[in-house]
Amino acid sequence: MTMADNIKFSKHKEIRGVGYLHYENYDAIEVPFTDAIPGDYVGIMGVPISFLDKYCPEQFEIIGISLELADMTVIKRELGKLNGGPRLYTRRNGELVRQYERILIRARRSK
């Protein structure tokens, strides 16, 4: 499904009518469920580790894992401390929310 279709019709309340959250400390979107990966998004997406069971190398490129790529200087500046090690953070209702470990992927485009 496209990103617009997921926002409109998703069975997940975290996405339906709300959209995808953007990380505060990495340039990517949070995709909380593997069945909610938008088919038309060209940027980097943070997906659950369970994505690896469904991984297709022809369709997606793995960029890395959030433990390696999260920019914690942004979070430390705001929180004044590191809360549980390097993680990706989103913002909900004005508060920083630490996310679970994520695999960062990007869709491959056919030539």
C-alpha cells in the first residue's frame, strides 16, 4: 500500500489518521509494524527487527541498525542525559519517546 493508503486505511491506530512519526535524532520515519511499510516512500524507514523474517534484498536495502546510527548528542542536549543507551526517539504530545531497536531500510527502485 502507498503511504497515503496506509494513513487512511491502516488497521493500526498508531498510523491510521495520524501518519508516520519522524525520528528526532535520525533522518527517517518510524514504521511500527512490518505490514505498514509504505510501498511508495523513497526515504529511510525504521522498521521492527521482525522485518528480517520478510526481508527481500531485491526490494529493500538495509542501511544499518539504530544502535549504530542514532545521534545521541541531540537527545542528550534536550534530556540532559542518555536514557538507556543509543536509541531512536520520536516526539508524541511534545515529549520525547524512546523507540525499540529498529532496522533502518530504504526501498530499492527498479531501473
